Amino acid sequence: MTNRYAVVLAAGQGTRMKSKLYKVLHPVCGKPMVQHVVDQLNTLELNELITVVGFGAEKVQHQLGEDSHYVVQEEQLGTGHAVLKAEDILADKEGTTVVVCGDTPLLTAETLQKLLDHHDEQNAQATILTAHADDPSGYGRVIRGGNAQVERIVEQKDASEEEKAIQEINTGTYCFDNQKLFEALQNVANDNAQGEYYLPDVIEILKNESDKISAYQTPDFSESLGVNDRVALSKAEKLMKQRINDQHMRNGVTIVDPDQTYIGPDVQISRDVVIEPGCVIEGNTIIEEDAIVGPHSSITNCFVGKGTVIKQSVAADSRIGERVQVGPYAHIRPASSLGDEVKVGNFVEVKKASFGSGSKVSHLSYIGDAEVGDGVNIGCGTITVNYDGHNKHLTTIQDEAFIGCNSNLVAPVTVGKGAYVAAGSTISKDVPAEALSIARARQTNKEGYAAKLKSNKKE
């Protein structure tokens, strides 16, 4: 198999975004644009992936981590100049190099693979990924000669009126014979309207050397979308959302209102799951069969088991078991784990807590830094008092315990197996197994006291 390399162009500042955030780090469906590009490239079994960075280089490197090698383009002097920055790493290597812009988040691995296959089949020295545009304004035009062979690419600002009417556009993605690419880059000049070194000029240089130039036209124009401003960013978001939702529905997921459902690109959803309107599901979330999510729920980086129902709730960085009931208006905060058939009900907040099978906390409670066993019932208004002003402490509630309403469990504290805590108690000492703990003042009734108070009121 031919060696394959990739160069991702991610050095532009993106001034038209009017943002302090580096352009390629703006998210589309919750993931930075450049990460979308690199994730697709990483499916192609590359020998080397190089990202050209400039403004905001450290933040791009932090995002991509070890997925890429990095070279720096300190001055943005054009796309040809950017690729040339990878010369020290790639120039002498044999194989094929694909060049992709870091602001094209809709480009798919499938299209990139077809581009590479076409390049190999045609035995070309350069292959351009093109698309048909009803309105080609702003794009470079692909100029073809006899036998429909590619002659050159003309940028919008340098095109004649006749050339501007051409509807086949350059998407900015290419395949090159690697050594031919870096040889040609030495001859690219900057005598154009922008005074920049254009990568597309390599095509004309190779053509003049009688090298074969090919083109593969993608049938999906949306993949060519480059994001240069907030308007294009919103278009990319809409197209990506539709693509993701369509794929889930084809896989057997019911999405009641796709226009009002936001699912991240790395989310995995099994068949017969129902997603109701207004849901936002992000990160590395996994949702198993027959679960119901929604309406208006937010789930991030969670595992959700079979048959679980989550209504109008927020869950993040947690594991939720099978046949669990969550909400409405519950908040599952990070590092929580809910066993099978657990109930976390109305206005309950759970943080860094584990619940065993069949346990319930149904109403208006805060359970944080806690280990809750199997079959536990936690009454309305219960609070695990986990913070002493300096440190967090653990509350342990063992199997089959019963916590009465409006109880405070002052950590560190353990309620033993099968124990009862009376309603309204503040528990600051361990409760033995099978015991009843009452921690409240004895009730005193003063007959007629209300009348006395009324008679003492000033007129």
C-alpha cells in the first residue's frame, strides 16, 4: 500500500469570525472544527498527520494532543506557504499527501477515501476535490481543457468574467504525489491580487511539466463548506446536526422533532431509543435500547442503560443503569453512578454519589459525596451535609435503610443496614443496623399561648 500523509491547514487567524477564539477551534455540534477534520483523517490509516498552526498554536495543540505533529506558520502568506512549512518532515518521502483545510468540518472520511482511491486509479500526480456550486461566488474555479483535463485553478479575485461563470469549484482539498508537491512548491510565486503563495498554483506548475492532473467531484456540495464567519458557522451547525440526526434515525432511533434535537458527533444511541423535542446530547454519551430521553433534557458524557427514562433533567459525566427513572427536573452531576431500577425524582440533585439497585430519592433532596446501598428509601427534603467549609466528607447509607423526610445527614456518617432515621432528624453520629434514630427536640405544646401573644400586640 502506498504511504499516505496528511497536512491540515490551521494557521489562519480568522478575523472575519470577530472572536478571541481561534477560528478552527469554534465548535460545530459541540466539537471544534479542526477536531472534526482530524477525526475523519485518522480513519484513513495515515503514516503521518501534520497540522500547520499559527495564531493560537498552543490552543490547537492542546485540543488535538498527540493526534498530530505540528509546524508553525508565523506569517500567513498563503496556503502554498503553509504547506511548505511541512517540508522538513515530508519533502523526501515517497507516497501520497492529502491537504485539507482545518475549517471544513463537514468533510467526511468516505469522501476523502474516494478522493484517494480516484487519485491512485488515475495514476495522477495531483487530484483536486471539486464540487458543483449553483452559486460559485467566493470559490476558486476549476478550469478544464481538452478531454476535460484539469488545466488550472483560478481564485475568485483573479478570475475573468468568463471564468467566474464556471460552476465547478475547488473545495480546497487535494491529493498530491508527495515529492512532486514539494518540488512544485519551490516554484510558486506570489504575483497575484493578494500577494500570497497559493497552493492551487501547484496544479498549473505540474501541468506544465506534463504531470497528470485529475479531479474527483463530490456529489455533496455541503462538504465543501469552509467556515470563515459566524454565518457559515451556523450553516455548518445546521448541516452537521441534520446529518447526525438522519444517521441515528436510519439506525432505528426515534427522534420526535429532529429540528429541535441536538446530538453530538460522538454520541452512540441504540435502536428503539426515543428522543423527545428539545434534547441536547453531547460528548461520549452512550444510550442503550428502549431508553426515553426528554423532553428538554441535557446529557453529557453519560452511559444510559436499557429502558431508562430521563425527563426534563440534566446529567453529566455519570453512569445511569437500566430501567432508571430520572426527573422531571433532576440534576445528575459528575462522578455519579445509579444502579438498576433507581429513582431520582423531582428536583433532586445528585453529586459524586452511588446508588445501589432499587434505591429511591423521589423529591426535593441533595445527595452529594454519598454511597447508597440497595433498596434504600430517602425521603423528601433529605440533605447529605458533605462540606465543613474546608473539606468534603462521605455519607454511607447501607442496604434497606429508610431515611425520613427533612433529614440532615452530617458527614462523615454511616446509617447501618435496615436502619430508620426519623423525619426531621439531624444525624451527626453513626446509626447502627436495624436501629431507629431520632435526633430532634421533644415537642412541647403550650395551651392558649397564641391568645396570649395576640393580647400583647400593640394597637
